[in-house]
Amino acid sequence: MGGGSHNTEVEEKTATRAQSDVNKRLKYVSLVVLVFQNASLILSIRYVRTLPGERFFTTSAVVMAELLKVLTCLLIILLQKRLNVKETVLFLLDAIVFQYKDTLKLSVPSLIYTLQNNLQYVAISNLPAASFQVTYQLKILTTALFSVMMLRKSLSKVQWVSLLLLFAGVAIVQVQQQEGNKEASDSSNQNYMVGLIAVVISCLSSGFAGVYFEKILKGTSASVWVRNVQLGIFGMALGMLGLWWNDGPAVAERGFMFGYTDMVWCVIFNQAFGGLLVAVVVKYADNILKGFATSFSIIVSTVMSIYLFSFHVDMLFTVGAGLVIGAVYMYSLPKAPGGGPSFPSSALSPSSVLPKKGGDDELEAFLPKFAGKEKGS
């Protein structure tokens, strides 16, 4: 009897150690995914928006990304219901239609995310990718300030210092940009001020949407996938409205998918699935890793911009970007219990819902498990 108990303990320890090793590996995998998604989306948008010739409609790309995101989430929900179509339909009917008040709460963040996605195209079309990546980190500042104002959260001294450094770093990069076009590309159709205004509004909307989302959905139990379906439905409707308002006559004449090259499809797929992929891997990423991923993606974007767009890095940009990278890392450092807001999820996936800590059981079907874990629980 004692021997059986000893064997069970050994099995549990082995299973726990194996799970720990897998989690450690997945932590590094999540780092690679977060860096790749962060940098590749910005670089690919910049690339397709600076190519010569007629361009695709960015408003249609935003709608298409939302459609693909909704279809993917519906497929995941169907798989969770073991391909039972009737059960899936009834579940969605209850979650989206019958609980309409809960669904309507998402109309505001969805409107903001749709605006943000469109502004992202405007900003990257008018700013060098590296400068956009650095400036876009202001969303950490806006998220923190909205958290303090709307959620009554407090910031640690280190976080306040990091936010000041962040602002200073971004300001230095803007001074560097004002000195002249630092990217050897056709800038005849680019307007630096339009890009800067777009990225600032995008950062404000990102911070507000993330905090508003946390505030209105506290205590609700809907899954990540249902939330993304709800957001996507509003996103498609509002995106179509924006398309009609901005590009209606041109789309009617040339078609919804005018200018969709293979590279444009890559951008759309990245925008649609990148956020959902982050929602899966972020389970294994702590605050420090998220901050490191964001910082490293700035370096990757800068290095790739040098080779892809002949971006010129001078001392001012190096100092500014260095301050921003340091500030992002400082902000993500562990805090005492009950401290300020953690590293914002919007820094990783601006328009997809990410699982909350302790509330991501719906992801378990897609993540590695060990029988020993269930035994010991």
C-alpha cells in the first residue's frame, strides 16, 4: 500500500516536471509569436501601402479581417461543441441575441476598435514603420492614465517614471522625424502630420477601449471566442458603414477586393488571426515577457526598416527608441500586491479579446495537457 502511494507521488512529480518543461518551452514560443505578430503586421502594412501603382481600399481590408476573425471564432466554438451544429446555434443565440444587453455593451469598444484599425492604416501609410512602432507605444501611457481615471487604479513610482521616459522617448523621435524624411521611399503621397495625428488618436482610442472593456465586462463569464464574435459582428457593420462613407463610389465601381494582391491577403490574415493567436499564447506570457516582446519588436521593426525601406537611424532616433524600450520594460516589472495596472493587453492585440488570468479555461482544448496533472488535481 505504501509502495503504491510512493509510485503515485513519483508519477505526479514526473508529470508536474514535464508540464513545467512544456510551459517553459511554450513561454519562449509565445515570445517569438508576440514579436513576430507585432513587427510583421506593421512592416507588411507599410510595404503594401508604399508600393507603386493603384492601392487596395483599407476600409475593405478592415471589414475582411473582421469577417475572417468571426468565422474562425465560430469554427472554434463549433469544435468546442463537438461539431454539434444545433447546440452551437442555440448557444450563440442565447449568448448574442437573448443576452442582447450584454452584446450591446460591446458596441462602444467595437466602434473604437474599428476606428483604430482604420487609423492604423492611415498612420503606417504616412509614417516610417520604425517611427510608427515607437510612437504607438504611447498606448501604454493612455491605458495607464485611463486606468487611473476610470478604474481608480494606482501606479507605482517606477511606473510613473517609466511613463515619463516613454513620453520623452516618443517626443525625441518626433523631433528626429521633423528634421526630414528618414526613409528613402516615394513620399509624394505621404503626410507626416496626418500620420502623427492618426497614431495619437489610435493610442487614445486603444487606451480608452481597453479600460472601458475591462470596466463594463467585469464579472461576466462569456468565453474569449464569444466576445470576439460579438466584437466582430459590430466591427463588420461599422466597418461597412465606414467603407460606404469613405470609399462607397470607388468600391461600387472597382469592386470590394480591388487591389488585393497576395501580400495584401497576408496583411489581412495577419490582422485577423494574429490577435487570436496572441489570445492563445498569451496564457504563457507574464508581464515581463510581454514587455520584452514589445521592446524587441521595436528593434526588429527598426532593423527590417533599414533593409526594406532604407530607413536612416541617427543618434536622436537611437536615444528616443532606447528610452521607449527601457520605459516599456520598466513598466512591465513586477509590482507589489494591489499595485497599478499590469502591462496592457492592447499592446499585444489591439482589437481582439484576450483571456483574463484565471479565466481562460476555454483555451484548454488547444493547449498541451498531461494526464498526471488531472490525477494530482
